[in-house]
Amino acid sequence: MSQTEEQLKAIRERIDALDEQLQTLINERASLAQEVAEVKLAAGEEAVFYRPEREAQVLRRVRERNQGPLPAEEMARLFREVMSACLALERPTTVAFLGPEGTFSHEAVLKHFGHSVRPQPLAAFDEVFREVEAGSADYAVVPVENSTEGMVSYTLDLLLKTPLKICGEVELRIHDHLMSRENELTAIKKVYSHAQSLAQCREWLDAHLPTVERIAVSSNAEAARLAAEEPGAAAVAGKSAAERYGLPLLASNIEDEPNNTTRFLILGREPVPSSGEDKTALLLSTRNKPGALFQLLKPLARHGISMTRIESRPSRQGTWDYVFFVEILGHCQESHVATALAELEKEAALFKILGSFPKAVL
């Protein structure tokens, strides 16, 4: 055996020993998760197994103590999967989203909850909300904004009516790919995709397929399904859709903005305690008088609270009547935030706390 082979043999033996230790420790962690479930059930109360604030704290510590060579984000993803598998031992978690499987919403579910979750694809946004409201699903994942296309108006409209609470957020980098059973771009006669993805890839499509018909469909996964069935058809979708329908990629990363990102909200039935790094989302409307919005938001400035987002939407209660979707830094239970919100509520015609939730970690 050469010196190189001896060195490699010694390194591989160390790897095998570490793998054995890792497996033992992961199973020990899983056993402790089962003990947690037993303690919660023995308490006789309605047990809450998924704790968004607890998971956010764990993942932040993972990132903070990471020293490489694995990047902190990759290490956090590994821990996310370990936590997902352990949570499934306590109690399987069902998460509703706008389907079918293979969409970016499906990817967001797996990124936030891990692959041990039970995804529940549904056909319409309002169905996603209703499943959680009725208790048929534990949580929902819905898109709220895209970095290039802006806010998802339908989500904001449903937040106005739902009793659900925002209990988390997840950001997903969006990479669009052109996929087809055809081998050449010249064979493509039509391109299917969701309207938003078609808009996000407009420049590439104009440059490479300027005369090809573009057809908007309900989801990117549906686009991939159609492209898999029709000769001369292609789809713009993510890799998960390509894998699901066995479509080769003709072109990768065709989105116009390389940093194109969609943010999703996690919705549940219970409020979430503070994790230490949180946001609070509000729905507000003002009385119809000069300077009303300025007066409404003054308590935030007075108490040193940063507003990270404000978006207006028609209230559907009167012509030119609007509500504002506002996000601020901090948890509604923090004293300075609670004081500011109490002052703000006195000034507002409509005041609704949509939820306080941990800032995205992954």
C-alpha cells in the first residue's frame, strides 16, 4: 500500500468513527424529543409541539458558533432537517400551501419545516387559509412579496379577514429555468408558466424566444406538467418541477434579476412568544383627515421603533378607502413596542395585530 493510500485509509477510518458518533448523538436527541412529547401530553393541556421561537433561537446559535469549513447557512440547514425529523417523532406537522407539489411554495414549506413535514397542496389561496382555520392543517405557507414584482395582493386581502396569526417567515431565492422535452430552442412553439414568473423572465424570453407564445397558468408545476405532455411546449419553473415531471433543462437561471427572492409567511392559530429577534405585522387604516397617516405612525418614531414595510390595499368597504399593511421590528410583548402600539390603536380607525414572529434565519 502506498503512502497516499495509507493516509486516505486513516482519514476514512476517522470519518467512519465520526459518522458512528453523529448517528448515536442524533438518535439521543430524537429520544429527548420523544421525552418532551411525553411531558407535554402528561400535562393534560393542548400540547404545542412546533415552537417557531425555539427553532429560530436554535438555528441562530448554530450560525453564531459555526467555524467552518461548512458555511453557516449550510450548517443551519442540516440542523433544520434534524429538528424536522425529531419534531415528526413528537407529532407529525401538516402544512398547507398553494399547490401542486413542485411549486416554489412547496420549496418554501420544505426549507422552513424540513423534509419530515407533511405537505398539503391545495388548489386555491382561500382554501389554504381555511384548512388551517378549521384545524385540518397545522400551518400554512403563503407568498407575501417578491423582490422584483412587489407584494402579493391576494395574500394581503386574505390577511384582512382571517383570524390566523403570522408565526414565521421564510425567504426563498427564486431561480427560473426553461425546461422541455424538446432538445433545441428552435423547436419551442409555446411557453407555459405562472404570470409572475413570465414577468420575472421577460428580458430573457424577449431575447431568446421573442416570437414564441407565452401562456400564463395557475402554477409553475402545472406549467411543467403541460410541457411534459405537449410537443413543442416548454415551461419556466424551478428545478423541483423539472425533477417531478422528468423535464431536461434547456436554460438555467433565466430570471432577469439574479437576486430575485420571494418572501413567504407562516400562518398558524396561536400567537408566538418572543425569540429575541422578531417582527410584528399590523393592518391599519386612518380616519379621513389631513395628516392622518403621519399622525398614525408618530408613536413608532417616538418610541424608536423601525418600520420595515408599509403597503396600501383597498379596504373593499368604500371607494378610495384603504388599509395599510405595516411591519415593524420588535415583538408586540416588548414593553416599548406594546406602549407604541397602544398609542397607535387610539389613533387608528382599524387596528389589527397580524402576529409577532421570528425574523427569517435561513
